[in-house]
Amino acid sequence: MAVEKQASAEIVVAEAAGAAIALSEEPSRLVPRLLMGIFLIMAVYALYFAKDFFMPVVLAFLLTLTLTPIVRFFRKRGLPSAISATLLVVGFGIGIALLGYMVSGPVVELFDDAPKIGRELRQRLADIRAPLDRIVEATKQVDDVSKTAEQPGVQHVVVEQPGVLTRAANNLASVGTTAAITLILALFLLASGTLFYEKIVQSFPLMSDKKRALRVVYDVEREISRYLLTIALINCGLGLVIGLGLWAIGMPDPLVWGVAAALLNFLPYIGALTGIVTVGVISLVTFQSFGYALMAPLFYFAAQILEGQFITPMIVGRRLELNSVSIFIALAFWTWLWGPIGSLIAVPLLVVVKVFCDHFDGLQHLGNFLSAQQAAEEDE
């Protein structure tokens, strides 16, 4: 009996010691997680409030990755990186400026005609709008009653807002500054050649680590640059096809719709829906026949289906496909963080993150989460 009591006491002491060790190890596991959470919150805080600095930097890196295959192609044929990078960046800047100048006139005219377009659209959809008008009228009557019930003598403070021209001038100056910084930084990054790769190799002491790091960096850079360049060319082709098709149908300002289609295609799902709805509205107020007015949005829809379901998967492949949940989260986050520019670069940045995760063992679970179901099954 005494032996059993002693054994049970030893078991209790061992369990207590194990529990004490587990409690002592728990803070050591909790601290890194807390530090990581604090770091992520501070990083988001910095990206939001210092977006005027980080936005052109991120855009420059994405532009550099997009143009890197072209610079590498010319370097293999004897043209120095500095010369090819200068020609590419200057040509890209001039092309964007000319395209913006050509589109600016029709876009301004479209905004000026927005009230007229709204009236004409209401007239075309009068039968459909009848129930909605009754709801709006009832809401207006409730607002009028609430206004008459307000206490007399209450003063309403109206904050004076800057004028439209002032806001447009400020936005134009901000866009010009961001574009200039982006192009200059991209020029330096492209002209540097293999400088960054040499610095990465020099940071590892062992030759085996140098080779592995260089292989991973080259693989990541090659996959991302090829993907971004391919997607950019596909979107430009889609914009060209949609612009020519709408021109053949008779839509006004087909150049605007082609450029808009190319840009909106960087936003999966949302971009295509926005383009189809906008083209449909303009088509309804442009053409008298309702059946003929449907041709423009139907053509836009057919071009999007052909590109999204056949051309892009055939050219890019399905390994870099992303699941819809991660796409919507990224779009919502970067749109909140950086506005329209953030929404355009959300998916390219998500692809960059996925490629990095696929090349590092500790991050493969995150890469698998970002992947589409079909792509993940094919990898297995």
C-alpha cells in the first residue's frame, strides 16, 4: 500500500512538473505571435498614411518586373541594360501620356453629358422605373415631413468644399508626381541589371546557400515577370478587340471603351461587370432600337468570356490561378488602402505573394490557400 501511494504521489508530481513546463513554454510561443500581429498592424498603418511614398515604389517594382523579360532579351543580344531600360521607360511614359491625352477629351465630355445621359436613360426605362419612382416619392414626402418638424431657430452648418476644378488640379498634380517617381525608379531598377542578385549572393557565407538563394530568386523573378508581361499583353489585346468591335457596332468613343476594358480587366469579375454595365447604359441612350442597343454589351460579354475562360488559361496556365475568396479580399483591402490604383494592382500583388510562397517551404500552406481548387488539385 505504501508503495502504491508513493507511486501515485510521484505521478502527481510529474504531472504538475509537466504542467509547469507547459505554462512556462506558453509565453515563449505567444510572444512571437504578438510581435507578428503588432508588426502587421504597423505595416498596414504605414502603407495607409505613407501611401504617397509607398505607392510609386510598389508601382515601380511591378513595372520593373513586367519589363524585365524585354530588357533581358536585349541584353542577351548585346544591348546594355541601361540603354534598353531607358528606351523602354521613355517609350512607355510617352505612350501613356499620348493615350491619356487622346482619352481625356472624350472622358471629360462624357462626364459633362452625365446629367443628359441620366435623363435619356430614365426615359428609355420609364416602364421599369414606375414602381421605383413611387418609392422615391414616398421617401421624399417623409423627408419633407421631418424637415417641417424641426425646431425653429436651429442653425445648420454647411462645410464649404473645394471646387471641382481645384480638386481636379490637385488630383492631376498628384497623379503626375506619382507617375514621374514610378518611371524614374523603374528606370534605375531596370538599368541596374544583376546588381541586386550580386548583393543577395554576397549576403550568404556558404556556396551551397548562395546557389540555392540565387536559384530561388531567379525562379521567382522569371515567373512573376513573365506572368505580369503576359497578362498586360492579354489585357491590351482585349482592349483592342473590344475597341474595334464597339467601333464596328457604332458606339461613340470606342477608344475610351477599349482603354477602359484593358484597365478594368486587371479587376477579375468586378472589372468585367463594370465594363458591361457601363457600355450597356451608353448603348441604350445612343441607339433607338432596343435590340440593336444590346449588341454592344453582348459583344463585351462574349469577349470577356473568351478571354477569361479560354485565352488566358491556355497561355498563362492554371498553376497561378487564384481562388475567388482571396481575390475579393485583396481587392477590398487594396481598394480601401490605396483607392483605384490599389484595386488595379491588387491581383498582381497577390500573384507575387503566391509565387514567393510556392518557393519557400514554410509558406507553402499560404500559397495553397491562395490557389484555385483546380490548380491545387493539378499540383497534387
